[in-house]
Amino acid sequence: MQSADIVKGGQQDRVLAVDLIVPPKSGRLPIAAFCVESGRWNKREGEKAEVFASSAEVIVTKDLKLAAKSAQSQGAVWKNVSVAQDKLSENLSTRVNSSVSESSLQLAVENKKVQETAAGYTTALADVIKGKHDVIGYVFAINGSVNSADVYASSELFKKLWPKLLKANAIEAIAELQKNLKFEPATDDHVMTFLAEAERSKASEKEVTERIDLVTREDDNNILFETRDRRHKGAWIHRNYIRK
């Protein structure tokens, strides 16, 4: 289970704040999460209040990720959900908030115009990793500036998550689009500098579960979240880099 994944349904849609390995027959495990749908505390029509129905989307802006993963502030999460909805609505010239639940980020992302516009990105980029067995992650830029990166311990794991990650990044690009402006593309040097700076930052460590540790490296410009597995001698399994 990956940090920034949205779980849909229950009594409110939520976003997972940390990565978690769920072994077979694990029983109940605690996981930090934040609401991404303020004001609802009952089931929606066609859903169950006792369980989450799906997890097909990822939160769609780096500000939302920082609110959940760094600030760990419910108020900041709600604020940035609203900001993301407003940006998408403005750039798509249609209100993306759902009449079923105005505050739901999940339902806004499911908006038909959002999905159709994002498909322009996902169709063009979905197959860039096809046949490349050594690819374990990606870096993306918006408006010419490096935004974020995700790197995984194996190509197999990355490829399973790539479609969901790509769609979220496409939707963020739509939200952050600055119309009628042109930007110089980010270069390889920009990317390598971004990764290197984040990896040099001062580290702090936190136990998530008996198995999982979260190492956070942060400076004034970057933050890196590194998930480590104690059962494999503390080997890292996911690195999420964000340019502030």
C-alpha cells in the first residue's frame, strides 16, 4: 500500500500518509490517513460505510502530498484539496466538484473532463517503459521545473504502479498549467541536481510498524521520503522526492 493513494468510500474518502507492507494473513494493521472529503460522515449511495470500495487514484498535487506526508495536517489537506479542485476547474473551464459530494477529491478526479484531458498525457506516455526491464522510477517536470520523482526497489514494482502514478501526474499538470506561456524544458542536469540535493539532506527516522521505517531527508528546497523494510536488513523499497 502506497502513501498518497486515495481509498474511496467508507464514511469519507481518505489518503494514505505512509507506505505499508501488508503480509498475508496479517490481521488488522494501523495506518496513518487523512480525510480528502470534508463534511461527509455517512455512506454514499451504492457504497458501504464499513469498507473502502477502491483505490484507483493518487492525490494529484505535490502540495497535497506535503500536507499529508510532511506537515501531517488535516486542515492543510482539506485546504489543498479545495485549491486543487479550483485550479482544475479554472483550467478546464468547468466545475469539477461533484454534486454528490462537493468536497470529494476522488469524485473531482473522476470528473469526465478531467479524465478525458488526462488521457492525452497517459496515452502518449503509458508505453515509454515498455520493454525496458531496468527502469525503476521516473522524474517529472511541470512548466519547465522539476516537480517530483518516485523510485522503487524493483522494476516489477514500479511497472505495477506506473499507470496510477502517471495519471496523477497528468492531472497535476492540468491543474498547474499556465496558459499562453512557454517554458524551457528541464534538463538532465536539473534532474540529477534535484535528486542529489535531496539525498544529501539531513535525515530523521520514524518507525511506522514493526517492519517499516520511514526516513525523511529535508532541506529548504527538497524533501525525500524513503521507506525501509527491516525484514530485509533495512533495504529501501520506495523513495519519493518532492521539490518544495
